[in-house]
Amino acid sequence: MSNRRVVITGVGALTPLGLDLPTTWDGMLAGRSAAGPITRFDVSQHTTKFACEVQGNLYDPLKYYSKQELRRLDVYSQLMLIAGEEAMKHSGLDVAAGDATRMGCILGTGIGGINELEDTKMVFETKGPGRVSPFFIPKLMSNALAGQAALKFGLQGTCYATSSACASSTHAIGQAFRAVKYDEIDMALTGGAETSTTALALAGFCSLKALSTRNDDPQRASRPFDRDRDGFVMGEGSGALVIEELEHAKQRGAVILAEIVGYGSTDDAFHLTAPREDGTGAARAMSLAVKESGLDLAAFDYCNAHGTSTPLNDKTETMALKQVFGDHAKSKLQVSSTKSMVGHLLGASGAVELVATTKAIHHGVIPPTINYETPDPECDLDYVPNEAREARVRAAISNSLGFGGHNACLAVARFDG
């Protein structure tokens, strides 16, 4: 079985900080919070009344799609196609000039077309089953974003969607990495999208007691690893990466941003919504990614943490990092959570975070963990507090830890030829 090198040649993102990657990245480096009062539905009876919104705040779909196209696309697919197009253009890849059957598309989402589900349920109840759109199921299904992306870009290789809650897009990228590494395809569009800031989904997360209730100060609500954290902040958006086999990228003169060098995936088998208390499940995923990379622990300068701003996650992720990296975790490893700025993008979070990690490696600057004010004795690492930091990043990991006990980790490194 072949064991090929896999590089990143294009990235794109659409987040609550901006409708493209440059705006998003600038916002991250500035340490800007995207949180604010929810604008698109009545939250008077919800215990949490704020989020990091894209839809209804920054995003106007009619600037990107015709009304006819919008009949076929749930919002999460819309955002995925926009980020995917940015990544494809950034990569400079011409699908028509290559073998499209060797080009794949693996994307992730945690919940899928919940906007379509809620809207169509209202139509069904008020107007009857005969008025349900024939596009209801094609828009709702979780694999729609992968199928729509394959259609848009003409990608005829392996194509599917992963759904593993907050680990969805990290699993998607990991599977795409393996498909290229083991010679199933030469290139993949990968990443993920989520738009679950809806009245029903927000009510569900409120009932779980998972969200911050800092309604009087939304911009300071997402505070990963801070002692006074009280829950995560809902976010939405999409992230996309073009990954390729090294020689495939070189032959077309692509700019190589970073190299994916490892992937690890485990499960806690402990609790459906809470992490294993000793952090061992997350630690095993990280260890698998580091092992596959073949790099020394000391080569890892940065971790883009899952860092949700929930009491349990941040404590157990810190424990896991110390289990894997030992003394290096406290002395050298720099850790930050971009969720402090864009919120928790659920199934899309891993994609946006790997894009940020790739930018950190390529540009030599680490985005901060904002709202870090009061240290927690149980969270005692270097969380790059409040301000971006210039740093040479030789290698990094990006973590995603999802409901269902899913743990996924990607290892990426500078490409030096």
C-alpha cells in the first residue's frame, strides 16, 4: 500500500467574523469577538439570547445565489459552497485540466439541514403535506453539502459526508487525508459547514445547559480555559481546504501552505455529551496523530484546542495535552481556542480551526484565546491570552472533541521541501 505525502494548497472560510478567509483571519488576529444578540428569531423565552451569527447578520444569500438556486440549497450547503469556491480558487487547481475521477470531496456536518426541517415543518402544519417542497429531502440530508460540492466543482472521485457532532469536519479531513495518502485519489476538497442557530436547536442546547448565559455581555461570554467560563457560544459557518498528493501539487506549481502529517480518531465510550473525566480518550487521539507524523513531541509548537469554554471540556482537554506532551505541554506548547472569537461552529468547527492552524504555520502568527482574565488552576498551560503572538510554528495539532465521545486530531507541519 502506498504511503504518499499530503499537502494543503488552498483554504477558505466563511464565519461570523467575515464572509471570506482574509476577513476572518484579520478578525482572529485582532482578537475580535463575533458574539451578539440573536437577530433572526424571537429569543424572549430562551435562557441564552445571543450567538455568533452569520445568517441574518452578515450573510445575504441573494448576493451569491439566484432564487432558483436557493430553492435547492439549505443554508449550510450554501455556506459550504462559498468557502469551497474560495479554497478552490486559492489553490489554483483547474479540475478540467486534470483527471476528475481522481478528485474527491469529503465534507462534514453535525446536524445538517435543520433550517430546512424547521421551515418545512411550519409549511406542513399550516398548509398541509401537498405543499411540502420536492426539494425538502435533498436540502435536508446531511450529505447534501458533499453532493452539491461535487456537482459544483465537477469532482468525480470518492464523495461523502461525515457526521460526528463537533468532530464531523475533522473526521472528514482525516478521511480525505487517508484517501489521498493511500492513493485512492490525488486531490480532495474537504472541510465542513453548520448553521444550527435556529429557534429549536438553540432551545435544545439551552435545555442541555451547554451554553453560556452571559446575556448581559455576549462578547465576553466565550472564555475558554478561564476560571469563570460557563458554557459555549453557538456559532455557524464553513471551512474548506484543498489537499493534494505532494507530486500532484508540485507538477502544477501550486503554493504549498502546510503538510498534513497525522490523524487520530478515538471514542471515550463514557457518556453521550460529557467527556471522559481523565482525558484519556482525547489523549489517545492526539497520540495517534503525533505517532503517524513521525515527529518528535518537541517539534510541536502549537495546538488549536477544541477549547469550548465549558467547565468540563477545557479541564479534560488540558489534562489530555499534558498526558501526551508531558513537560513540553507546560514549557513550550502554545495553545489557543479560536472559538473564543467565532463561537462553536459545531460540525464545522474542526474545518475552520484547521484553516486557522494552517494560516498560523504559513504566516508565523498564532491567534489568541480572548476573554482570558482569571486563570483556572486546573487549566495551567500557555493559552496565548488575549493577543495574537508571532511565533515560528514547525508543527501543530488541531483537536475536535464531540458529543458521542468522538475525539479527532489532525497533525500538520511546515512544508520545507
